[in-house]
Amino acid sequence: MTMHKSKGLEFPVVILMNLQTSMRSPVHRTSLRMNISASGDENPPLGLYLPSVRRRSHSKMDSYGRDAHEIRELRMNLAENTRLLYVAMTRAQQRLCMIGCVRDKDPDLWAVRDRAARIWKTRSMLDMIMPAVLGHMDIPAPGKSVSDNLWRLSCVEGQPITDSDEEVLHVDDAIGSVISEDAPMLMYLPEAPDTAPVKTSVSTLVRDRSTGALPQEEETVTEKRETEEVIHTFRLDSTVTRPAFLDEEKASAVDIGSATHRFLRLLDLSLFRDEAASPYYRIREEAERMEAEGTLSHEEARLIRYQGVSVFLESDLGQRMLQSEEVHREWSFTMQLAPDHPTLVQGIVDCAFLEEGQWVLIDYKTDRDTARDTFVPRHTLQMNWYRTALERLTHRPVREMWLYALRAGIAYPVPRVRTAQD
């Protein structure tokens, strides 16, 4: 299994191999280089770069622009591999084994005290790990091991690999003798999977409706925005604190969707109920206040789609929501899938408000593709699962369901269809 695919999973024992593999991207030989996207205030867009062409001598000359692009690529590559190593190392529940080959000059790099200089010279994940290990112990001699209460460091001298039929037969005999023994095997045997997970999510029900499989999952807002172009999922109000370097990732549709949805949840609706003029400037003032108070981070405030929020509040649907006496935003729920089914279904509704004693459901979307023929069918089943949950848990009917496309500023009604529990 790759490190990417292990995200979100856990294992009793994790073995990371070939950590000495170079993670530096090959040098690009193309003349044209382009960087038009920003990743935080520290990484503004670099624009386009082409070398200077000398017509008389028919030659090209590079400038500092090429160096800037190469440094940017190196920084992004190191940041991505740092996040990847973090994911891989946090998959282990009981034991983590890391294996890598040491070159002659590697210990000199690991001993460098200047952290910034060492980072720029980092070539592999092993270079990231060993300075921390050597803060506890020295590299032992070949064939020896040293340990403390956190690390166990073993050094094995490499041996040439030989292709021998005799050794293959010996390995087969050894495996056969272990299997034939009556004593329990000293290896991890996973428990038989339970066909009925304790908890699953609305988006999982929608995504896996063709296979009938129900993976055990909880919905998170981050996952909701990750799949927003196809299937929308949710998140609880709070998340586990992430290392700082994970927040340096390039802003994506996921980040934009999460920031905008969070702002819609935090917005004080009473400020807009009697607003006659456009609410755009009041919305910006609210965002600045939240940022000053620390409710929103600077990065979140930068990503919010203020124009989409303003258009929504001015729309007929937004005005109906503002006039309602009972409005719920990012309303979490948990319900039993069926009376005779042990699985619990969990999710969060973006917005629900009461109108004449009945619910009106709204799900905000930041999809790029908002054509009615594809946009509405893509989310219809999901919205009807929310309707089923709300009707069952509140004993009130849902009169309308709406998808609101924040990019396009359009509200689409969602038809009522049967779910597996209707």
C-alpha cells in the first residue's frame, strides 16, 4: 500500500522501506516555466519565465527567474513529502519500523546544527528522521543495536543479493514448518470484518449504493468539500489540531468550500434581517471582525466567497431563511439506519429552517459545474437522505429541498425521491 492510500487508516504494525530514496524532482529542461497560483502570503505567484535570447550570438542566458522557480519547486516538494511522511508515520498503532540505507556522507548532514541549512540539503525522508534520532543516540557499529525508551536503532551491513534455488527451497521449507506447527503463530491476524459497521456516513451510503458495501466512516466537513464536485460530505464542528506544516498546502476547492461554509455557519443572521441595501459590505465587516477576534484565520478569511454569500442572502431563498424564527446551520444528526439494522448513519445538514411548521432544507455547493442536468442529479439522493433523517428525528415534514450554487448564485429545487429507508 502506498503512503497516499494509507491516509485515514491504521495498522498494528507499519513498515516504511526505502526511506533513502531521493524525493527531489528531476531538473526541468524546458525553457518556459509558469507559476500563477499563490500558496499563502509567503508564496506569491512567480508568473512566467523565459530565458533571455541573444539573437546575434544565437544563444540563451538564464537569470535569477529560473533560480526563483527552482527554489519554489524545491520548497513545495519538501513540504509535500513532509506531509506524506507525517501521514505514513501516524498510521501505526503499536509499532513503527523504518528502514533505509545510509551513504557515507549522510551522517555529516544529519549532524548539521543549523536547521535551515540542513532542510535545504535534505534529499530523502531518512534525512528528515535521523537528526531527531541522533538527538537521542549515536549510530551503532554494524551488527549492533542501541535503544532508549523511544527509539531502537539497528545497523546492518549490506550484503549482495544472490539468486539461489537452494535458498528458495530453504525458505519454503521454513515457512512450511511454521504453518504445520500446532502452536499459535507469532504474527498479527486481523479480526474478521464485521459486515455491519457501527457508524457510517450519508455520503458513504450515496457513494457505495451500487456495491451495497457500508464502510465504517464518520463524515467530516473536509471530506464533504473534497468530494463536492461529485458527492458532498460533512464535518463535525471541531477537528483534531494538525501540525503547522499541513496548513501550508496550496489552497484548493476543498479549502475554499470549507472556509465559505464555516463563515456561513458563524455569520450573525440578525444583522441582515432588516438590511435594505446590499449586504456585501456588512459581510466583509463581519469577516474582518471575526479575523480580528481570532474566530477566523487570515487564510480562511482570504478564501471566503463573499460575493456568493451576499447574493445568497439577497435571494428569495435567503430572505425566507432570514425571516424564519428557527434556523439551524451545520446541524449534525445521528440516526439508526433501520429498526433492525445496527448501523448508525451520521451527517450534518448545511441549513434547515422552519416555514409554516415544515422544514426547508438548503445545501450550499461550490461546484464549478452547475448545469441543472448534471448538478441536481449529482446531489439528489444525498439531499433525500437528509430529508429522511430530519423527518424521522424531528417528526416534522420537509416541504422543500434546495441546492444553492454559491459560484453561480442560483438555487435549484431538489425532487423528492425514495431512499432505502423511506
